[in-house]
Amino acid sequence: MAFSLANSTLFSKPSIFLHRRSLAFCLHFSSISTALPSDKVHSPRKWRHPVAASLVELGGVKIAREEIVKDDPTNNVPDSIFSKLGMQLHRRGQHPLGILKNAIFDYFDTNYPNKFNKFDDLCPIVSVKVNFDDVLVPADHVSRSYNDTYYVDSQTVLRCHTSAHQAELLREGHTHFLVTGDVYRRDSIDSTHYPVFHQMEGVRVFTPADWEGSDTDATSYAAEDLKKCLEGLARHLFGGVEMRWIDTYFPFTNPSFELEIFFQEKWLEVLGCGVMEQEILKRSGRTDNVAWAFGLGLERLAMVLFDIPDIRLFWTTDERFTSQFSKGQLGVKFKPFSKYPPCYKDMSFWISDSFTENNLCEVVRGIAGDLVEEVKLIDNFTNKKGMTSHCYRIAYRSMERSLTDEEINDLQWKVREQVESKLKVVLR
Ligand code: FA5
Ligand code: MG
């Protein structure tokens, strides 16, 4: 199940919380950043099992694989995730995410000249405190669980949202800022969810002078300004597009909203936002102020903007994809290269109490990498003895080539083996 920071309770608690020294190397802001070259390997083997580098450079700091991927119960970061650290797709001017980021910057630069400070290389390895506590995420919130978040150790996570930087930047005195970065979540597998994606956070602080002239209260003033700003951004990016506001809940904003855009015959959630909880402002020494904040899902917006049908495509180095985009070109529509056939494999098993869909997806991704297109629950029943059976359908499909039966059977056998041994389920 995809978690959203809108959810409010913890369904599965992590079993062990050892207290260990947390990583200090990256918990400050970085200023230099080097995007690692993505591997240009096209052979099926490499595509399926990306070989993780042993070192990544984040903000000028070199971090060894052993610091991030550990055989330790307080760590749940797999190699496939480590290999994405430092890629910084949002900093590549020719990449759809970089093009989109720059278009959003243009909007803010035009409408609020010299107002918004921009940060796009803050380190994604952050403390539990800044990722959750500082933005008032309750102790029992589902997003804190090991099922939903990648923990480096019990006090350190791969940020699950760019909101992790809100409080720190406010404390440093920033009142208008945009933070772009890669974020990490254990999540379900389908065309709009990926365990690494990119967000842009926006925050604007108002002082009493801003709203006192209007005939509304501070909160309504900020909420109205927020919606106006984001609707303007949507018009800037899309021209005309069908969209709607949904009321929702976030621990860090009140009121809170989500914006949805109609895409591929469905409503697609592209951002969360709201009026910042007063407590966050108070703790940063801004008792008399109000603020709005938003968090955009860059892949989701880019999918609509460029007509990109599958979120995995953002990570491909296939030139048939990358050559279709160029710096500053917003209006381009992606032309799919030939679509290769999917192959479906069903798998039924009796679940155990500790079974979760995110754990299943992690196992499947670990084996099939980006060859897995979707993992979907298609049947679910409980028998008279109280045993629950799940049937999942796994869709395998490469975006770059046809897969052979042998290759898929091989993957599926490995999945079955690991699902049984790692997830403690009984295959039927
Ligand atoms: C948040 O992450 C909040 N921090 C957003 C926010 C910021 C709200 C500031 C209020 C104030 P949420 O979990 O809904 O909210 O994610 C925000 C956006 O990220 C979603 O709307 C969606 O566009 C994108 N997103 C979420 N999960 C995924 C995923 N697995 N893959 C791709 N995009 C995703
Ligand atoms: Mg959401």
C-alpha cells in the first residue's frame, strides 16, 4: 500500500530500535554537489541487477556503501536504493525532472522576483528528528515505520519528503524558499509509484502587515494565497488542464489540501500543501507569523507535462528516451518507442501476521529491478481456520526490449523462493 503522509496511525511497529550513534557526516547542509554519472550499461543483466558503486558523493562528502547498507536490524536500505543516492536527476538540465524544476523556478522568479531562495543539493540522509519530529509527525504515525521508511540506523533515515528541511531553514531565518531533492519510500509498485522520487517543497512566511490590510484572518489569507500561487503554477506549466482541490490531513499543516490533475483517464494526486502548523513557526521563533507550505511530486507533474506513461522511465539511460528532451523545452510530448509485451505471473500464499505488501514489493524489486511494472493484489480471502490467502499478480515488462520466457521464469522462481524465505509466508 502506498502510504501518504496524510495517514495517521502506525500499523506495523518496527521490532527493534537499538540506539546507535547516528551518522553525523551528512546532517548539515551541503553546498557543493557532484551528480554521479549514471551507468550507461544496457545489457539485461546490468539492467536487472544494477551493480552498486561502493562510494557515493553527496554534497562533496564521500559516503561508503557500508555506511548506508548494513546487515543490521536497524537498517533496511537495499543496494538498489543505495545505487540511486547521488544521482540527482533534478539537477540535470536535459532530464524531464530538471526541465520541470527550471520551469517552476521561472514561475517563481517571474512572479516573486528575488524572493525565493532555492536549495537543490541538501543531503537526503537526515535525522529522524528533522524528518518527523520537527514537522510534528506523531510518534505512532505510519510513515515512521520500517515498513514505510528507509532507515540507515534507528536515528537516521533517507528523507521521505522534502518537508524534512522546513524547520531547519526557518530556524536559519529563511522566509521564502524552494527545496528540491530526491526522496525515498518503501511503497507499492505501479506506473505512478517508485521507491525513489523527487519533491519540491515551497514555503512562504507572512507577517501581520501582509494580512492586516485584508478583511480575512491570517489563516484564510495564507490559504487563499497558497491556492492562488499553485493554480498559477499549474497554468504556467500546463496552460489548460483539468484539476481539483481535495481537503486532506497532514500533521504539519492545517488546513491541508491536495491537488489532483486528470491524467490517463484518472485523477492523479500531484501535490500536498496547507497552512503551516503554528507550532512549527513558534519553535523557529516566528510566533506572530503565518506561513504556507507545499510539497510537489515532480515525477507526477512531469508525467502529465511530457506524457510519460511510466515512472520507471525517468531512470532509464536508453537514448530513445533521453534524446527526446532538451534543456528549457517544456511543451515536448514523449513519443513511446515500441511497447514491449508484458508477462503476468500470479502467486498465491497464506500470509503471516507480519506480512506487508511493501515488504513483498521490496523483494520483487530486489530481484527484478525495473523489469517489474506492477504488483497487484487480485484475490484475498480468509478460510474457516482463520488463515488468510493473498494472490498477487506481478507484471513483468521491460521498457527497452522483449523479455524471454526463460528470463521471466527465472525471475519468478527467485521471487517465489525469496518470498517464502524472507516473508515467512506459505506458498499455495
Ligand atoms: C508529502 O510528502 C508532504 N510532505 C507534502 C506537503 C508539504 C504537504 C508541505 C503539506 C505541506 P505526500 O505523501 O502526499 O505528502 O506526497 C506528496 C507528493 O509526492 C504526492 O502528491 C505525489 O505527487 C508524490 N508521491 C508520493 N509518493 C510517491 C511515489 N511513491 N512515487 C512518486 N511520487 C510520489
Ligand atoms: Mg498524498
